[in-house]
Amino acid sequence: MQATKYKSREDVGREFTSLADLPVSELKQRWRSLYRSEPPHRVSRELLTRAVAYKIQERTFGGLKPATRKLLLRLGDDAREGRPLKLAAAPSVSPGTVLMRDWQGTTHEVKVVLQQNSAATVEGGKRSICRKRT
């Protein structure tokens, strides 16, 4: 079975929806095609469906960044060995910092401001994240 190429988010969405109607035997066949291995012997239908959906999404839109993959592998090793799980602190941002991200053709901007409360505000169509003064 050849892996299908999806052209749009809508194609992927339709494929995800169709997975719910497939018999387990067909889901296992999709697993074999996508993962090039046999599915676990006693895998639940839900996990099988999620794994197939994830692999379709990964092939269409890209997988995890190498740094994320490395972090997950390290956390898995630490958990298996009974070591405490440690994550690096999130980078701090200073008031006045503007965070920008393009998503689906739209640029989103967030400006970090310092106020007496920790509520988020929207000014001029832009969201401001307010940090509580400490």
C-alpha cells in the first residue's frame, strides 16, 4: 500500500474523519504502510487511530524539531532510569518585547507589558501580555 500525499489541511481533516469508520484490520494495514513495521499485538483501536493520524500529519506538515525529539528521548531515558525529570526554564521576556509569529498567512504580534495585575489586554488589535509586578 502506497502512502497517500495530501495537498491541504482539508484533505488531512477528511482523512482523519474517515479513520473513525475503518475496521481495525484496515487501521493495522495503514500502520504497516506508514510505519513500515507491524503494529503492537494488543494495541487499542483508539491508540492505533491516533498513531496513524499522527504519522499522516507528520508526513504532510513535518515532524518534531530535532531539539524536541532529543528532549523527549532524554526525558524517556530519565523516566526509565528513575531519575527526576528536568526541563529547562522557559526563556524570560522583558516588558516591551514584541513576539511575532506567522500562522496560516496571518502575522500575529504579542507585546509584553508590565502592569500591576496579570490580566491580558488587547490594544489596537494587538494582544498585550501583562506581567504582575513582583
